[in-house]
Amino acid sequence: MRRQHYLLLALLAAFAWAEHTILVGDEPLEFFGQEQSFDELERPVAAHIRDEIMRQTNETIARLGLKTKRATTYLSHMPLVINSAVSFTDYYMFLITNYVDRNSATPNQIRDYKCGTRSYDLSSGYNHQGIDMAIWPFYWKRTANNNSKVVAAAAGTIVSKDDGHFDRECAMNNNAPNYVAVRHGDGNVAYYYHLKSGTVTTKSVGSTVAAGELLGYPGSSGSSTGPHLHFELQNSVGQVLDPYASDCNAGGVPSEGYWAASAQAQGYRPGYILAMRIRTTPPDAPYQCYALEDDSDVTSFGYSNQNFYFVVYIAQAEATDTLTLTIRRPNGSIRNQVTLNFGQYYAASWWYWNWSFDTSSDPRGTYSVSFALATGNNWTKNFVRN
């Protein structure tokens, strides 16, 4: 057992070195990591824009004479899903970064549906009013490729929408978002904000949509720092609803558990792997303002002693979680193994290990590298020494 050092570079934070004990095979492995900050993906829609959206919504409901049913309309679909029409070979691409802030006090007095602090508020008195679903890693490339899509969480009637606004924002602003608003049978209205320009459904206001029907593609329009979907649920009088079933009622935000069971389970999901890469150069920072990221993956190498990098992208790693990297020879024996203790919560982070073949002892053939989280989530990738 040997001691190595790792560098944790947290975005918007200072550099910090720390010492960590790892398990190794024939030679030491150094590992490096970086956290992706999602504290605030957006600021609230400017008051005058929000007022106009509400006016259009209420005017449409009155004009159409939409009736309210007694029965609750449950949300049967997560509103951001993988687009199966486009090739996608990674494991997943979403994480929930912010929930509804159920504590009406501000600032820095946050309480989400789990009585945790995965949300935000502002000194202006704003409490985050929806669910932020981020695309990560490779934000911009996956947005450009339409790897994900926004669908109706429940059936309903389109009561407001807007399109044509710039969709590659990287900073807070007072610009209007592209969006769709759908009124459900129980009178609640779901808002889907920050959509990609030119992708909002062509169905007209007053048209009905089915649960799971395409509404558009995610982007970064309006006051937004990167591609994501802000999903917001309001009742018939404009009061924000938390779709998650909760016993954490600080601030009195109503919740009846509007998600269907499968969607409810996506909240506070245990740590999981989003993607893996094998690279010949260190990975780029996962986020730069509208730059199509390099997500290259190399799985075949020459016989020379070439350095390369095993990279893993992880969501929602808890402080008590561990990550184990295992490299196996062509005969299945362990070549190297290293275990990382996270020691703190990371909403999103990426980690990489530098490695090379030993020209004197490593045979030609197919090797494997696997990453395994203590949560039971694990993935394996093969690579070849020719």
C-alpha cells in the first residue's frame, strides 16, 4: 500500500491538495478530479416576462373554458429524457441539480423535499420554484446533437408558449426563455423553460398533448448559465407546487406527491456513473461557454509505452461513497486497483487516472478497465494493446 496525492479542483473554489491512501497493483496511480458547480443554473424569469407568461396562460384558460377535474393529474413521465432517435452510447446524461426550495425564508435558508439543501434562494426573496434537470457531461455537444428531449410529464392543453430566443446563454440576464406551458385536467399548469430555439412544438396554443409527447429540446435560453430544463408546477391560482411527495413542509409549499412512483424515485438518486472515456490527453474541463466539448474515446493502442487516461463522470456521489478503478490483464488478473473515498458530497464530478503499459511485462491483447461505486453502480470498458 502506498501513499499518493490527488488534486481536487472545485469550480469557483480555491485549489487544495490533500493526501489519500490508495490500493495499487504493480505501480502507483495518481488520480485527479474536478467538481462541476451547479449551484445556480439560472435566475428567476424577469418579473415583466413572468407576468406576461402568466397573463397569456390565464387568458387562454378563460378563453377555452377549460374545466377542472377533482381527480389529481399525476406526472407519469420525467420531462427530460434520452432521445432514442439519436445515437447515444454512454450510460446516462442527466442529473437533478436543484429542487423546489420549500423554506420561504431567505437568504441561505434552504430546504428541499428531503429536508436537505439541494436548491437555492436569493437575498431578493426568491426561492427556487422548480426542478432543474441538467445535461452533463458534454453540455453543449449533446445539446447541439439533440441527444435529449423535453416531453410532457402529463397529458393536457397547451396554454402558452414562446420560441425564437437565443439559446446559448452562459450568464444571468433579463432575456426571455423559450418555453411551453401545459394545463392538466386538475387545473395545475406545468412550465417547461429554457428550451432550444426553433424546437418548441409547432402545435398551437389550445391544442392537446399526450403524456410523453415531444414539446421541444433543452437549451440555454433566457436567464441561464448552461443547457438544462427548469420544470415548474403551479396550481390554478399560480401557487408553486412541489411535485415530490414530502414530509418537509417548511414554508408551506403544497405537495401531494404528483410524480408517479418511477419518477419520484429519480429524486435523490444514489450516486451513479454517467460516462467513461479512455483518452490520450487529459480531459478538458467539462464546461466552457458554448464550446463543443471533446468527448473522444480511444480503445486501441500501439505496443509502445504510451501514457493515456481513464476518465469517469459521476453524479450525486455522497461523502460516504467510494469509487474503485480496476484494470485487468487479458487473462483476467488484476493489473492495478485504486479506491477513492469521496469524503464530501459532489452533485457532479469527474475523475481521471494516468496510466501506461509496461513494455517489458504487459502482453498484447484485450484489457479492461472498470469503475465501481459503492452504491452498486459499475461499468466496464475494454481496450486493446496491439
